[in-house]
Amino acid sequence: MQELEPVDRFTFACYPGIKCFNECCKNLNLALTPYDVLRMARGLGITTTEFLEKYTSRHVGIATGLPVVVLKMVDGRCPFVTDRGCSIYAYRPTPCRLYPLARVRTGEEVHYYLLKEDFCLGHEEEREWSPEEWVEDQKAMDYNSMNDLFFELISAKNRSGKMLNEEEIEEIYRCCFDIDSFKLEVGLKDDVEALKEGIRYSIEIVSSL
Ligand code: SF4
Ligand code: SF4
């Protein structure tokens, strides 16, 4: 991984027909953010409850103590990869959208890293990008800003150092990841407003004594 400054440029292109097509959709440990879950569920036309049950597994993060949702592989492949590429391309999650970049937030700072994996031949292409241009091209701005809200929850949990009990972990999982269930409970109609409210409520949980 190589850190990129905002002014740095990298070369990359990915397209059907490139020799490594779909190689990046195998054997992944793909953690999903709440906004990823929401968008993927909407792309598939199912509820977040159904999406979480069918396509994900969950555990509690060792470092954060917060729920972590991971996309389940099927025979070592992403369930959405087809011979023609990603079947949910317009709704693909953050890591797929940003690849070959990884975005890391530390406090108020955002860092981009370039991931170079042997199987990915996109780096040999000539098209040049800055991190900002790539984010815009991949329509990742909304993802970044919604993921930043979730990062505020992680920061609040780190600040409080609170040990969450099982009930609280379950509540945060429902408020942040299972937005359709949360919407029913609080009577909100808008997905994004409900997600913001779910994260805000979760911050209250991790901050309360
Ligand atoms: S969601 Fe799409 S791009 Fe991401 S791993 Fe699955 S098939 Fe590949
Ligand atoms: S160029 Fe990289 S990102 Fe594109 S299909 Fe090949 S391995 Fe995947």
C-alpha cells in the first residue's frame, strides 16, 4: 500500500475484456458499512433485514466492540459476480467502488492509499487519476460522507471506552445496519434520514454511562 497525497497521480483502468476481469471479486473479506448495506438492499429490491440474513455474517469488532457486517462469499466468490462483471455495479459497496484506493479516516484527516495486488492488471493501463478524480468518477462521494457519519460512532465509542452489553450491541446493529426495521420502529420514511438518526441514536448508546 502506498499513501497518496491529494496532488499525487496514479494510472489505472478497469473494463470488461481486461485479462484479470473479475479476479478482484474472489476470496474477499469484505466488511460493509451501514450505507453499503442500505444501497445493496435497494439495488436488489429487498429489505435490509432480508439482505443481512441472506448475504452477510456478523461479529463484534475486537478493536471497536461494535457490530461488524461482512459479505458472505459463495464458493470463494462474491455472490454478485457474474461472467459479465458485477451484477449490482451501480449499488456496489464502498471497497469495490474505491478500489484500487483505500480511504482511511483518522480524526479530521482523510488519507488515501493505493493498493497494488499482483493479480490486478489495471495498474498497467495509461489513464491517469488523482484520488479526488477517482472518487468522483466512481460516484463515491455520498458513500464517503455517509461512512464518515459511521466513523463518528466509532470515534465516540473509542472516546467513551464503554463496554457494551449484548443488548446494546444488538440495538446498534439494528439502528445502523437494519434500517428497514429501524424505520418501522421510529416511523421515518426516508432511508438516509433514518440511517442518520440510527447512527445518532447509536452514538447516544456508546456515550451514555
Ligand atoms: S459487489 Fe460487485 S464489485 Fe464488489 S466484489 Fe461483488 S461482484 Fe465484485
Ligand atoms: S483491473 Fe483490477 S479491479 Fe479491474 S477487474 Fe482486473 S483485478 Fe479487478
